[in-house]
Amino acid sequence: MLLFFSLHAQVPVSPEPIVITQPNQTKITIIGVGTGDKPYTETVDGYTLLKNKKGIYMYAQLNKNQKLFPSKLKAHNPEARSKREKKCLEKKFKPHLR
């Protein structure tokens, strides 16, 4: 089993956008980036996403140890974002976090 994983660890994640329905019934288009051993999920405009304990994609932030964690801000497609969400993204979030 370990051999199988090591052979596929550097395989790129498919960058094709997919639409998913979140547990709260909102739809979001996500893109996979990275490789099999370091996959990331992003919005179509590049914000890194992580699921919270309820399985909802949230915008990711870095803690003081430079580790990603899900914020308390639910992710939406760019055209569905509220003014508040857009302002918050501009001030507190950076795209393509790793």
C-alpha cells in the first residue's frame, strides 16, 4: 500500500472546476490545486478553502505557526458574495495560501 501511495504522490490534482452543494445547501464552484500528497481546494478566484467540522467550505487563514485553519467566513462564488464578505476578503485574506 505504501508503494502505491509513493508512486502517485506527485500526481497533479485535477484543475477542472466542479460545482458542489454544501451541507447548508449553497452551491460553490471549487478547483483542486497542488499534488496528490499536498492537495488544496480553492475558489475560482484563488482563495484557499478548508472544510469546517460541519463539512462546509470556509476561507482558509494561517495561524501564528503558519498552519492553515478554516476561518469563520463561509465561502461563496465571487458573484454571490455580499459586500461584507468582499470587504473582509480584501482586508483579512490572501489568495493561494499554503
